[in-house]
Amino acid sequence: MDTTLMPMVHAHVESLVATVTFARPPVNALTEELIDELIQVVLEVGAADEVRAIVLVGSGGTFSAGFDIGALRRTPPEDVRGRNARLVARYGELGDCPKPVIAAIDGYALGGGLELALACDLRVVSVDAVVGLPEIGLGGVPGIGGMQRLSRQVGLGPAKRLVLTGERIGGDEAHRLGLSEFRAPSGGALDVARSVAEEIARHSPTAVSCARRAMNMGRDLGLSPALELDLIAVDVVARSPERHERLESYRGRRREGNGAATSPGCR
């Protein structure tokens, strides 16, 4: 299924995976309009029953080189905080999407483009990608959640390195720092991201949703209240038809294999 839901955004659904492509040639520079359209499409396809995971990719072999410089220059200083507050809220809506979102990073992921990738659940980076937060070189700071999300993703020291120097790093170094969860060959981020999404899509939608929600909500909590979220997830999953069906299916496979199957490690 192919759907052009917005002028700059295209969604293609296949094998329970939606690939959402955003296009603003030549380097997919972001604007408020593009971000609004992109988030709207992600939320719409994420609500579809035939979608269990979403891959987010920029067109033309590059993710996004960042926020449009012209738009930055045209914004009066007194309006910057309000604009960025809106953008932070929009990026935050990716966490409200009912399905996991995976960023496929080829080419450049700079500034607001990298901040967009950091707002996704998972990231795939190709070895020849170039990522960074270069705002400091323009007398600014990453303003769409990048400083806080990067610190949580890679740790405070590596995050300060990238933010305070404005350094651009390659895909291998980005993966080594923990900025991405998966590494892809040159130009191969989309293929790897789709493979990861298809693996997620094979699992119980209820279990995936509950696990994702518990981890997202518990990230900034103390251990005890976070563990309560795990117990809520366990309760919801235990009552789901999918849980019963998969346990019965596993039981049947064990019988066919004369009890040789190993435990999946989840009770």
C-alpha cells in the first residue's frame, strides 16, 4: 500500500511495516511545516491495524542536514523559545505513536535532523553517514531536545563532546558511542531498519506496546516506581488473547519435539 498523506511525506506499507519518507531536496532541511506533516503522517500510519512498526527515512540518500538556516534567520529572537517549544512537543509525539519508530540514517543527520532521529525508538546508522550537532558553531545550541536526549542516549561526557565542539562524526564512531543501536553498510540503513522493523512486527503487538510504554515512562523514574510500570505491563499482557495463543503454540511445538524445545525465558 502506498499513500501520499502530505505533499512532502510519503508512506508505504508492506509486511506490517510502514516506511515513511520525507522529502525536501537537496538535503531534507527541516521546517516547521515539514515537521508538522511528518509527525502527522507517522501518527496516522501508526494508528493503522496493518502497521506494527514504522521506519523513518529521508529521501535522496540523506536523512536530514538540519533545520533550514533561512527559517532560523527569519525568526525574531523573542519568538525562538515559543517556536522551539512547539517543535520539542512535536518530536515528543513520536513517543506517543502506538507503534515503534526506527530512524534509518544514511548521508547526513545534523542538528535538527539528528534530534529527530534521537526522538525515535531505535536508530540504524550506515558506516558512511555523518552525524552531529553543529549548532555551537553558529552561536546556538541544539534546541529541539537534542542535548537532553543525547545525554540520555550516550552519556553526559560523549554528549558534551558533540555539543560543545560541534564535531561531526562518522557512522562507525556514532555506533561506537552508542548513538545508534544498529550499524549498516554504506547506503544500507533503510534495508537494515526494515529488517529490524519486520522482526518487531512478528511479535505480539500488545507485548511490544506494553514493553515500549513501560520503558518510555520509566526512564526518568526511580527504580521502585519504574518496576510498578513493569508489573502493569505484565498484567495487561497476561490478559491478552495473544499471550494465551502464543503459549499454546509453544506448548504444541514442545510436544512435537518431545520436550526438546528450550524455555523462551519469559514467564
